[in-house]
Amino acid sequence: MPEILTVSADNSEESILESAAAIVARGGVIAYPTETFYGLGADATNEQAVKKIYKIKGRNFINPLSIIIGRTENLYPLVENVSSAAQKLIQEFWPGALTIIFKASDGVLPVLTAGTGKIGVRVSGSNAAQVIAQKLGHPLTATSANLSGKPECSRASEVAKQIGNKIDAIVDFGPTIGDKVSTIIDVTCDPPVILREGAITRQSIENILGI
């Protein structure tokens, strides 16, 4: 079973996030809370660790993986360009539940893009997700912590039940909102295309972009 990292008298939130980042830096896989559901985190620059994510979820390699970055400025080495539309979205909705799909730079692992040449990125509205990525110093995979085709998990206990025997640790900071997944928008086309409507509504995006 995974190590359960939870706040206690002997373990502060800061030390837990430090431990979680260290596990990921060693090539491990963790589950961690986001502003929507629990995510499954590996070092997005470590190909073997990323491949573990696919194996854990039972996911086909034809499906790309999105990533979480610790700060907005970490985006620029990962993508070819940031359009004016993307800049508006970033300013309005990051940190938050908006995954933006960009053309990936050459430095992004092909296994993450699944051959599409595109990468989905967000700065999470969850402090835990942000800080783990910051302490790791690399992007963190951001796929939901569940088996492919099974419900997303809003509690650490649900993660443990589905995939606990396959991962190294669970950062248990209590239940997430667990209402809606992140919204996904592709800004590689003009106008941008919303691929999945979730926590950020279509109307709010269209209002910002003027479309």
C-alpha cells in the first residue's frame, strides 16, 4: 500500500509537500489533491516515470497527458508560442481549473503528447499541486488519479481503493471539491476551441476572448 502523507502534530503541510516532491524526483508516482479531483503525479521530464502513469491507469499511449506547472513563467520553455488569446486566458483563469493546449516545444517528451505535438498545461488552483511542482522544479503530470474508465476520486480513500497498490504515496489533505473536471481549450487554432467544458464555463471563456 502507498505511504499516506497527511498533516499531523509531527508533520506540517510544508514537510508533506517536500516529501511528496522528493518521491516524484526519485521517479516515484504520487496522488495529490487539485482544485477538482485527486491527480496522479510523476516527473513530466522523466520518461520512465511518465510511462508508469499509463501502466497504473491502464491507459493507451495514444492518449496524451496534461501537466501542471508551479508558476506561469515555467510555461515558456515548454511551448512554441503563447498567443494573445492564450495570454488573456492565463491572466484570467490561472491559477485555476483551465487546461490550455499549446504546440509543444522540442523539449517536451513525445510520450506526453502522444504524437500530437501538443501539450495541455495549467497552473492549478490547488496550493498542494502548485507547491509540489515548484519544489520538484519540473512539470508534474496532471491526469486524474483513477483507473481509465472509472470515476474520478475526490477523496484519498477512493484513490487508495482504485490504485493504492500501484503508487508510492498519497498526499491526503482531505476531500477535494470533486464537482467538475478542468475545462480544456485548444489555443493552437484561431479561434480557440473548447474541447471539454468543466469547472470554467464556456460562457466565461467566450466573454474573455470576445467570441
